[in-house]
Amino acid sequence: MLVLFTTQGVSAKTLLVLGDSLSAAYNMQTEQGWVALLQKRLANTHPEVQVINSSVSGETTSGGLTRLPNLLDRHQPDYIVLELAANDGLRGTPLKIIEKNIAKMIQLSKQTATQVTLVGVRLPTNYGPRYTQQFFDIFERLASSENTYRVPFLMENVALLPDLMQGDRLHPNAKAQPIILENVWPAIEKMLNK
């Protein structure tokens, strides 16, 4: 899924969102998703920034890593928001592979002078406390070691509230999207204002 959000006039900068269903407005109108809401906000705060949403439902870190070089070449983004790994975790992918894939995506982005915001996600507790905590720790560790901006937890104040979740209890609904935008905004704003 490639969705281009533009503001009026010519955009001088590009922000690429590379994510999974949590960023792809899964099971709702594209305009309701947090990425579309981000573009609306940027039209007021940073009108020179164009958002490209290349998030795909079901995407994994290995899929994102495979697609990233072409996306970087095609869109030449100034900024990238990486929101991947939930599907890896749900499939029980070894943590070392997840971490290696994310690190490689950050490094590829930085090679093109793209600033990176890494978005943290959590897994449901039924995956066991050891795996879920080690999974969550990957994001903080990589943001520190790779010197990126970081969103601690995409679904903060959403994931455990049934009225903000779809029936599958994995995906946020349309009512949750403004909250998710507030979760990602501080890191994105810092990145844009650097």
C-alpha cells in the first residue's frame, strides 16, 4: 500500500512511514489512520513536508528490509518513521533476527542522510513475559545504539482499552487514531525541528 499525502504547493521535504497494519489504517478509511492525521497536522506546522505511507498490513521486518532500498531510491525521504516488528513477534521470530533487520533498516536509511524515528510496539502478554519484554527492549536498545528518535510505545493508552480496539483485540479502531498520533508526535516533531 502506497498512499501519498500532500499539502498545497510544492513540498520540499518527504517523510516516509514504513510500517505494518498499525500504520496502514487497517479495516478503516485511509483518511482515518494516524498517518493521514499526521499529514493534516503537518499541513499546519510543517507545510513543506509531504508524507508517504508505504505501510502494508502483515509486513515484517524482513519484508520491510527487502522493500526499503527501493523506497529510499524512489522517494529520497528526508525522514523515515519505522514501525515494524509486531508481525515478527506474533510469529515468534527469533529476537536476534528482528533486531538485526531493524538495525539494518536504520543503517540503510542513515546512509542516505535520512533521519529516523523508531516506533516501539509491544506483544500480547500470552507470548510470555520473557519473550515480550526482550522484544520490547529491542526498540530502546537500537534507538540508543543507532542514535535515532524513538516512540516508546505506539499503542500507549490504546492497547488495553476495548472501546479503542477492533474486535480482534490486536488492531486499533478509528477512535484510537488521534491518540496514536499524540503518541508518535513528540518524536516526529523533534526529528522535524532538528
